[in-house]
Amino acid sequence: MKVKARLFDKLGEKKVKCHVCANECTILPDNVGICRTRKNFDGELYSLIYGSMISAGSLDPIEKKPLYNFWPGAIAYSIASIGCSFKCQNCQNWSISQANPTDDGKEGFYDLEGLKNRGMHLIELEPHQLVKKVVKSGAKTLAYTYNEPLIWHEWIIDTTNLLKKENIKTILVTNGYSTPEASQELINVGIDAANIDIKSMSDDFYKKICGVKSVQPVLNTAKLFKENGIHVEITNLIIPDLNDSKNDIEELSKWIFNNLGQNTPTHFSAYHPDFKTPSTKRTPLDVLDRAYNIAKNIGLNYVYVGNLPHNKGSNTYCPNCNHLIIGRRGYSFTNTNITKDKKCPNCGYDFNNDIIGNINR
Ligand code: SF4
Ligand code: SF4
């Protein structure tokens, strides 16, 4: 669905500059930005994906996002659109993130036939129709996930406003490549939680693997969200030979510790070859184990391991006495050892600032 975009400047000769993500594309008339979802029509910028969703959404455990310290055990109504501000060589969702517009003006703006051939169909909803579906599902959280939500800015602003009225929490699973002005609009509308990918601390990695200039906008978004009360968890996908050195993990863990705080949940996740296979190897368990120990030794209290079973990396432990608080296998709980008022049953440590919302035991 085509709607007028927010956050763009008009330049001379009917060019526009988009400020929704840190690519800040300058777009000529009849052209689209890097994400392929914003188009310049006669000197005005439009989003082409407002309300355009891949299927009607699915019900996922919130742990799949991954969020482990935000409403643990909740169901997240999960939706996605198409397009992305990045071109990651390892993208597992490349068939939607790299989908191409056709702009034939008849069937909408996307290669619907191509999507259909890949087993997907795009549906169009108004904000109130989505909210109705979420309420009916019984889910108390809505996650924008699978493709990059930041480029869905106008739709997220409008739906979050309505979801708030139904007391449904909004979650972004994002590459964090925002601008300060777009982040501020998301903060103002009341985004509740975000899992932000910090793919590496190296600009070189962002250039070569993701096709963008720098990690700095991602770090800025994480800090700004956190400072403004959004619950932030960080994910780092460890790709063999590309971002898996001791130095890589130390630098990232220290940055999180110093800038977001030691209670920021940090997920190290296993890579498997996909799309353009920037590495042909899967992440070995011992590399994830080393990352887990480095982050713990630096002082991060909630370190998790994803995509491979790890003896401690699925569980939440008390930062004060190391008592097992939530045990997990996959996305399910094996046990929950926490009092009703969210204190450690062993030492009395108060989890109310560290684990947000109820624990769905
Ligand atoms: S959202 Fe980002 S990638 Fe898309 S047009 Fe705007 S600046 Fe470019
Ligand atoms: S940011 Fe995420 S969705 Fe976008 S290309 Fe990279 S991995 Fe895919």
C-alpha cells in the first residue's frame, strides 16, 4: 500500500533525501531507495509497503525473537513485510528481505508472482484490522521481525499507537540502522522492546558483509533506545573467520557493558551457511562457549547462546548468587525458580528492573 513517507527532505530538481534509516538515500524522481520500499513520485517520497504483510502473521514464543528478559514465556504475534536497508550476505530471510519491486502499477509494487512462487503471498491491512487480529489471537505482544522493521516506519508508528490502547506491547527485531530522528519518533510512540543485532564492532564487516557504511548508527540506536526506557537485548551472530575472534567478542562485550549496562541481555547466536555463504562453516559450539565465557568474565549478567544447545546459555541465572532462575530447553521452560514478586528465592535479589513483565510459568 502506498502512503506519503515521513522524515524526508525535498532537494532541488525533485530529488528527495530520506531520513528513516542511516543510509539516508538521496532518491531521484521515479527511483527507489536502497531498501526498495520507498519511491520518489514527482519530488515526494512514498512508502510502498504500508500495511503490506507477508501472510497474516504467526504466533511465536517471545524467546524465538530472541527476547529472554521481557515477558518470558509470552506469545509474540509476529509479522513481516519485504525489503531491508542491508544486503547481508548471510541473510536467512533473503527471499523477503531482498524482494524486488516491479512497480507495474497494477498488481501493487512488488513482484507478487515471484513471491508466490517462493510460497509467500502479500496481504494488505489497515492498522485497525491488524490490531483486531492480534487481540483475537490472545497474544499480548506484537513483534516486527524477519525483514527489517525500521523501513516500515509509518506503519509501525500508526499500529503502535493503536496497540497501546489494547495494552499490547510492541517489539522490534532490528538491525538498528536508524537515524536519531526516526528513533525519536519510535521512542515517542512508545515502542516497548527491541532486539538489536550488533553484527560486529568493525566498519569493515558492515561494509563487506552487510553493504552499509558503519556500525556507529547501530550503536547510537541501541544507546538511545536504552536511555529512553525501551527494553533492549543484543544479538551477535558469530560467523566463523569473520567476527569470531577473542578480540571481536571482547570489544563487543565491553561496549555493551560500558554503554548499555551489565544487565543488558546478550545473545550469541550460531551461524549456518545461507544465501551468499560468506563462510562455508557452521559456528562450532566451542566458539559460542568461548564467547559466553568472555562476556560473563567482562561482567555481563545475562548472556545467552542461541541456535545450538549449550549447557548454560539457555538459562537465566541470578547475577548475585548464580542460582538458576529460569531453565530453558529450546524455547520452553524446564523450570522457573523465582518468587511471585520477582525475587531470587536463594538470596532475595530483586529482578524487577532486569526482567520486564510477568513470567508465564
Ligand atoms: S529507509 Fe533507508 S534505505 Fe530506504 S530509502 Fe530511506 S534511507 Fe534509503
Ligand atoms: S539486516 Fe537482517 S533482514 Fe536485513 S539483510 Fe541483514 S540479515 Fe537480512
